[in-house]
Amino acid sequence: MEFSLEKKTASLSVGDFASFTLGPQSAVGGPQGIERAQLGQQWHHTLRRQVEQEFTIAGTLRADVQFETAISGQLVHRGWTFLLAGRIDQIIGRTLREIKSVTQHLPAEEAALRADYPSYFRQLAAYVVLARTAARPLMAAESALGDSTDRPSPLTPLRAELVFVETSSGLTQTIALTPFDEALIYHQLDALVEFLNLRARATERRRSLEFQPAFTTLRSGQEDIQKKLTAAFADHTIAPTTGSPSKKILFFEAPTGYGKTGCVLEFALTQLRAGRFARLIWLTGKATGQLQVVHTLQQMTKPREHSQSGHQTPLAFWQVRNKSEHCVNHTFHCVRAGCDYLAEAPERWAQSGLAKFYLDDQQPRDLDYLRTAGREARICPYEITRTALAFQDVWIGDFNYVFSPGNREVFFDQPGFNPAETLLIIDEAHNLPSRVAGAYSHRANERTARLLLAELEHLQAPAPLGQAIEDWIMLLASLKPAESLDHALEDEIHELIARVANLVSTLPLDYAALGPQPAEALWQFAALGDFLNDRTLTKLLWVPRDGELEFTCVEAAPAIGDTLRKFGGAILMSATLQPYDNIAAACGLTGEGEPATAAMMSRHLSANPSPAYATLHAPTPWRAGAYDIAVDLRVETTYKQRASHYGTTAATIETLHAAANRISAFRAQPAALVAVAIFFPSYAYAEAVLRALEQSGAVLRVALQPKLPDLAAQSAWAEESLKLADALFLVLGSSFAEGIDLLGGRVTHAMVVGPALPEVNAVQKARLAALAGLGREAAFRRVYQIPGLQKVNQALGRLVRAPGQHAKVLLHCRRFAEPSYAGLLATDYQMFTEIAAEAELLNWLHQTKV
């Protein structure tokens, strides 16, 4: 939908008009995918051929029979002008006919079809109203009939019928449109007017937005960051092909503790108030990051005692949690037929009082309140979120709501949402490429398939589907570990998945009785089919274990770049973005408007054309001299060599702890501050060194990072360990290295055991192969070195988060001194001392400048 609040006009397709709703959607859950859309087209073609045969006389089709005929026109309602356009499937004389494919058995009760598919009836009714208003679809037929007195006039009553076709059998059922259906069009117009008036209210709210600066006292380096953000974002490049200004994409790098969230929020709210954007979307991969944004917004926009306007309208923002967290049932299984909170929810919405969540900006939005309101109204809490979202100025959520093919409709299908008018902020953007690749990836295994077959047999599902699942099980059972599959096997997999997906999209199944896990397994075939048919992604099919098949998205850069370019502007921010050309290539930004394939990324990194993005590195003068870095040349931590150095690593940890104790005593600090942090590339490595410490007779109290489910438990463990342990063994790349902020100012000595290169496996080998055009060294740098050193930079950034904090860090591997590795360390860590002997280590540790 496109609309102008100033001109009070709205343009939308007839389909979008018919499906528009201010409330729960009429259908939730079920199979989707390319196969189902293709099947619907097949039935349209079949019914078209039948009509052509019926109305062809002497080899000529009757002149008043038309197919896929454009219908457009305008409707004026309550001061708004609506421009509608669409294509009716068939026109036969004075009869308009629309065809819809359904999976349920036909014939069915007319009342049931009307309840299940109300938008289909509204769509056909809209065509009738438009035809009577403008008579445009009949113009060709009138011309063919010449001056015949039988020619229909614009006011001639039209007949309309909806033809349902059962996808599995081709059986049809025709229902005639009634005057009541046509009258409902004006109720639909009322809903649109209400929506547009609320959007107009939101525009006025943004224009009068008042907010406080993110920080009452600016830290050194923050004084002019707003000017720098504005300048970087306003400096539009010129698209090489069109010569028109490109949409701005900015990479903003600032170290941990700088205050990126507050600074960028202040900039974004300024942009909203100025009218440069109609909405802000803020994405981050962690719920804790989302909560921080919510808290900062609340502080910045809370009412002040003396506002300039005399009153302060609050900013409307909403944190979107995943669907399962909203669920109030004992078991999460989102199928309308099996959930009392979804069944008939659209009918209950009008009297539920839940419109308060978008009519009243003061309403609480936390999950507990949403669940309580949903229970009382017997409406799914997630449908409350989905409905209220369209009226919010700021959407806060996970990466998936913009970049995952299975979740993005929550944002992109919102009425009135236009990415070109939206500012997109991506926090922790260094994780975006891997997260999006993961969202496109899938896994299938024999055990899940057998459980699915058992449930289908229990429900006496159609035999063709059961046979197809049996064939799928036999294929999975035959698979042995392999890093890739031959083309013949891939073709067989593709064919079988398409077969199952086609059956799932055509056969009526009782998904409520099937249960959540089997239903998800069945719906997955549509997603697998979409994945295999996507020609833009770099894909790998491989077998990690007997009977388990991985569908891995090796590179999602084209999908990321295509999505980013849809937005009016985007800021990708992180503490570790450099090298910028690497993150830009991984995000598909190889050139303005150019999709990123592996070959294109190779050209981008080698030829370095003019980038389609800007970069900004935040100044942090308070970090100058905060780190004292040394590289330990005595050890080699490669997989083949590390075991021979376990003893040296264990002894070095004891020495590091003793030095921390000595400096703590020298400064008369409490004993709780003498814990040292040791970062390892894996749990296995950390456990091996812990055993070496025990075997040496060391008495250090070591706390090995546990695998805890949530940040609260992780923070509690870190807090306790900092007080009770002598050494914290942490794993690079985990929340303890990237998300726990308790180490800053409390850990003065740390050691990083190796550069944490990714594990050598089938996926990494496929990534190397995809970047073969770069050359071996450049591909190795992209696939292994950059991700490994990024984890190191993230971990070290947690140690100094504020002015006055210092850290002494030993990089425990000679590889850190090699130029190809050292050059990937953050600038603050590149000036280091080289340690070649124990005496040099002791001398460096005894220096007390930290």
C-alpha cells in the first residue's frame, strides 16, 4: 500500500485491499512455498482451457470472454480517495469469475468457506464495485460487440462468482456473490480509513517528538559524533548506472563501552522528527540488546516537567519477541484449528477491547501483560503484537524479522510498511552474515522422518504422502558421512523434496491432530524446496553423520544486499567491523544495485571499486594506552601443535595470576580483583589446559565457563567467579567473550590462547571453494583469519569499557606476530611486545604501567 497523508490518497492492489485487516489474520499456520504457488497457477490454466473449449465456436473464442483482465478505478470514502487495481481471472459476458485453489475437500458448506476465506469474497466484490463504477474491464467486450443493443452499460447489473478448486483432485465449487458481499466493501473502506487516520496521527506525533540527549555528560570522543553521523549519512554517493543518489548504507564502528546505542538512537530520533523517515527498525541478535534499546528509549522520551509544547506525546515503540514466547497454551503449536485463541479470533477482535494497544500509547507492552490481555479476550497474544505493530514508530527485534525468509513477513506484510521510508539499524552487525546464512540453512534426519511417518499412519493420511515419506526415510537412511554429494544424489533429493512439498500443498491434513513437531517436519519440505530453488545463494548439501542431511547456506550475501538496498537508509554498527571491504562483501554490497555472487565478491575485494557504503569509526581518545599487549612467541596453538605446549600454557597462566596478585597488592586493591581471564578457542582446549594445571600440582581456583541458557545465569556465574576464582576460563565467540560486560575494570590481566580460527569442516571448505577467485591466501584470510581475529577483538574489547580502565593482555601464540594476523587486530592492540623467553615474560609482567 502506498499512501499520501497530505493528499489523502491511497493506492493498493485489489488483493491487498481485500486482505487488509485491523486485527488477527483469518488463517494461521500451514504449508507455504514455491510449489503451492505453482500448483495454483496450474489449476488456473486448466480452468481457462475448459472455458476456452466451451466458448470457442468455429475455431474462434467468443468476443465477450476474457482472461486476466485488468480492472482499476477509484473509490472515494470519508474524505479519502482509494486507487485500486488488479486482474480478474475470467470475464464471461456479464459474469466476473475469480478462481481460488484450496486444500480442503470440496464440496463444503458455503458458510464454512465464507468463514475460512473472507478475503476471497471481498476481492471479488471489489472487482464488481470497480466494474460498476468505471466499467473498464468490459471495454474490450463492448468494442467487440460493436453497436449491438445488447452491449452492457456501466450500470448494467453484473453477476460474479467465486470458483473454489480442490488442489488434490481438481473438484470445483462455485459460490455466487451476493449484494451483502458488495456492501461489506464499505466496511473494508472504513477499516482502511481508520488505519490511515491513525497513521496521520503517528506522523504528527513524530513531528512534535521531544526527547532528551542520550547522555547528560558526553564522554571524550562523543562531542561531535552527531555531526559526524549526520555528515556521513547525508553524503550520498551517485549510482554509477543511473546517476541518481543511492540509498545510504553506513558502517559505524565504535568500541565496546563507547555508547553506540545511545548515540545512534539520538541520531535516529532526530531523523524521524525531521520527517526523513517514517519508521525506525532496530535489529540485534540478542534479547538483552533489545532490552537495552527499550530502556534507553524510555529514558530519552520520558515526559519532562517543562516540555516546549506544554505536553509531550510519547514515542510509540514495540519490542517484538518470538511467537512461541507469546503463546499461552501448554504446548506451542500454531494451527488455527487446534487453538482456541486463534479459532474465530477475527470475529472476537472488534469486541475484545484490544485495540487499546495501538490507540493508547501508554499501554504496557511487556509479555506478561500481553498474555494476560490475550487470555481474557481469548485471542492469541502474538496477534495483538502483529496488529499493534503497524502503528508503532519504532520496531525492535531480532535479525530474523528482516532477513529470515520464514519470519520476515511479520514486518514486511504490515499494512503501510514501506522499507524505502524506513531507517534500519543493525546492532552487532559483524554477526549478520553468519546469522542470515543460518536462517536460510536446514537440517533433516532419519529419526525425525520416522516419527513423522508414524504420526501420518496413525492419522491415516493419504497413501501417496505416506509413500513419499517412506522414500524420504530410505534416502536418509542410506546416507553416510560426506563433505559433499554427487550431482545424481542431489538431483534425487531435489526431486523427492519437490514431490513431498507438492503433496503437502495439495492434500487436506489435520495439522492440529498431527502435533507440533511432525507438523513442522512436514512444513519444512516447502522451505527446503524454496532453498533448493533459490539460485542466488551459495549452497552445500552434506552429511555430517549417518542418516543426517545438512542443507547449508554457505554464503547469504546476495540476500542480505538485496534486503539492505530496499531500505531508505541503514546503519550497521559493531565494535568489530574492520576490514570494511570484508564485511561489505559478506553483506552483498559489492556495488550499487549489483547483487553479490561469489565471483562478484572476488572482483570487489581484488579490484576495490568505489563502495556503495560509507564508513565511520568513532574516536575514543580515552582508550589510548589503555592496553599493554604482548605476543608470546614461545608457543604454537595450531591444532597439531597445541598439545606439546599444554604445560607451557598452564605455567604461563600461573605466572600471569601471580603478576596480577602482585600488582593488586601494590595498589592495595581488594583480593576480589585478582582474577585473570583466559580466553580459549574451544571448550576442548580449555579442558585440556585445566587438566595440565591439575597434573602440575597448581592450586589455582579455576572457573570453567558453563553452557548456560540465558544471560542472567551467565552474568550470575561471572559475578560469582570474579569473587571466588583465580582464573576464569572463557571461550572466544561466546556470550562471555562478546556479551558479558562485567570484566571491564575488574580484570586487569588476561590471556588469549590462539587466534580462534574456525574449525576446518565441510562448510569452511565450501566457503574457500566459493572464494577461489580471490586466490588461496585471500580466501583463507576471509574464511578463517578474519572471523578468528574478530573473536579476539571482541573479547579484548570487554576488558576496557570506560576511561581509566586498563588491561595487560598476553596473546599466547606466535601466529599473532605474523603480519597477516597482526594486521587484523584492532588498532589499539597492534603495538605489542614480543616475548621469546620466560625472562622476557617476567620482565613484561613486572612493568606496572597498567
